[in-house]
Amino acid sequence: MGPSSTYPSVPYWSPIPVFETIAIVGATGAVGTLIRQMLAERDFPYQRIKFLASARSAGTTVEFKGEKHPVEELLPDAFNDIDLAIGSTPDEVAAEFCPWAVERNCVVVDESGYWRMDPKVPLVVPEINPEAALAHQGIISSPNCSTTQMVLAMKPLHDAGKIRRVIVSTYQATSGAGVAGQRDLERGSRAFLDAEDYEYETFAHPIAFNLIPQIGSHKHEGYTSEEMKMVYETQKIFGDDSIKVCPTCVRVPVSNCHSESILVETEKKITVDQARELFAATPGIKVVDDLPSGSYPMPKDCAGDDATFIGRIREDLSCDNGLAFWCVSDNLRKGAATNAVQIAELMVKNAAAV
Ligand SMILES: NC(=O)c1ccc[n+]([C@@H]2O[C@H](COP(=O)([O-])OP(=O)(O)OC[C@H]3O[C@@H](n4cnc5c(N)ncnc54)[C@H](OP(=O)(O)O)[C@@H]3O)[C@@H](O)[C@H]2O)c1
């Protein structure tokens, strides 16, 4: 959680009927690239758009709706004429730029981890807590990618049987570490196969033909920062600190789509058949579950889709009210860009309804 002292206090933010000018901050990154694609795919309403990134990228171009657009340097005055910014930058950059934007009456939907646990900042998954977004005070956070797919899967089970406890092991793709993470997997794998040396940009250990059971830094009693995000963010999104989460986050040599093995223990028993029905009836979830025919979600099949895929649904043999399942989602889409654009759409829809 970042300090909120630099974030100006705004008691109530009126809905804005049309975001005349929008900015994509971090437009050159892995998530920023998908945000450009999402805005075009979903025909997001706006009149003017600008693309911001670091001084390194200023003067280059990015593609949007089939045309090349200049990238501008992220500076305070870049927000002078902006109504909505969708940001996907490193935490320390978001810590600085979000207040610049808010001071200039710009609403920010932020992908970084910096503001997520600030009490003034709603943390939103539109399928779960859309109302939270509408009470924002200038900044709205989108959760960590590993959290988003897990809470989406938890939602129907929590509504039906109240989840007491979750044990989750993640298998996280290298695109979760941005453009440099994707590059590392490709170049590291080639170097490994050619028996050549390769110096990794992003990972502390080789990721090619390996697993790394650490994402983020040491945070709390043997848990990493990525793992503690799954604990705190889940409780904040559901508004329920009694949900216990025990995560283990692992980086795997898969380019895109995070996978998770999830066990949930509910207060009220939910059978496998009931769980399958609940998942199937939930918007944003697709069930792919037929073990005898070898049918279950795999990263290679889920990339490029906005859904969260669930399979391998079975009873937890080790406890009475337990369910185990496998969950895969495109971390750059629903885990990041799609969720952020859906949050922005919520505000437009709400304004239209006022
Ligand atoms: N990747 C995921 O699956 C995922 C999912 C959910 C949330 N997130 C979060 O989204 C954020 C972006 O992640 P990413 O994967 O897109 O990373 P990325 O590929 O490394 O992109 C980072 C972006 O931030 C810009 N940036 C870096 N330093 C800057 C600076 N000093 N000033 C202005 N812009 C700067 C970069 O611009 P340049 O190209 O000019 O350096 C680039 O556009 C992170 O906070 C990450 O935790 C990522």
C-alpha cells in the first residue's frame, strides 16, 4: 500500500457524461498495448486520445485503430486537457502521475499495485463490486492479474455457500512481468537450446525450462508481495476480511495466461454438479470440464479471450465442504486491460443513466 499524502482529497466526484479526451498512460507496455486494442474492439466512446510513456519512448509512435500516433512524455501538464486516463505503469510511476492527473480533474483507472489498498481508492472487478467504482474520488484501481481471475471464480461459490478459506497455487505467465518478461522467455529459451549464456532482464533465475517459486519481494512471514496481494485484494473486493487465503505464486515458462489450482472451503456444502452449474451461469466464466476426454482449460487455448476458464471441478477429498478446480485466464486481458476498460465503461454507463 502506498502513502496517500500526495493524493488530494476530493469529497465527491460527479459522473462525467462523455470522456472527451482520454489518455493511455504506459501506452507502449504489454498492458498498454492491450488497452489500445480493447478500446478499439469495444468501441469505447471518446473524442480525442493521447498516448503517454517514458522519455525513452517520446517521439516514437504506437498503432491505434490502424493508424500511427505519436507517444508523448508523461509529465504533469500532459493531463491539462484530459478527462480520463487509463494507466499501466510501474508502481513508482503511478505513485507520481495519478496525483498530477487528479489535481487536473482527470479520473484515473490505474493498473498498478500502488493505490489498490488505499482506503480512498476503490478496487474494482465490475462483475463483483461495480458500485464501488461509482464512489471513487479520482482514482480507481484494477486488481492484480492473479487476484482478478480467482475472485471471479470465487464469486458464485461465495454467493451460494460463503467461502471461509482458499488455498491457491498459481502458475503465472512471463507476460505478467511485462514486455521484458515476454522477451526473457523467448531469448532465454533460445539461448538454453543453443547452449549459450543469456542474462535475464526481469527474472532473478532462468525461467526457460524452469519454475521460479517467487513473484515479487519478501513481504510478510515468508510470503511474497504477489502472494499478499492475493490475500488483501480478495478481502477488499468482497468487503470481507474473514475470507482466509493461503497463496503460493510461481512463475512458469508460459508466455501468456495465468493458471491457478484453487481449493475453496465453504460454510454451506456445494456439490460438484452445483458448482458446475453456478460457474456456467456466471457472466465472464466459461466451463471446460471433461476429464475422460482430456478437456480442460490450458493457456494455449485461453489466450486472446476475455473469459475466465474453469475445469477439473471436483470435491476436495481432504475436507467436508471443499471444492477443488483449475482456473485459467489471459492475464493481459481480463487480468488487466479488459478489467480496466470495463471500469471506464461503468462510469460512462452510470453517467448516461443519471
Ligand atoms: N502484465 C500483466 O499481466 C499485468 C496485469 C495486471 C497489472 N499489471 C500492472 O500493470 C503495470 C504495467 O505492466 P506491464 O506488464 O504493461 O509493464 P511493461 O510492459 O513493462 O510496460 C510499462 C509501461 O510503463 C511505461 N513506463 C515505465 N517507466 C516509466 C516512466 N518513468 N515514466 C513514464 N512511463 C513509464 C513504459 O514506457 P516505456 O516503454 O517508455 O518504458 C511502458 O509503457 C504494472 O504496474 C503491472 O504490475 C500488469
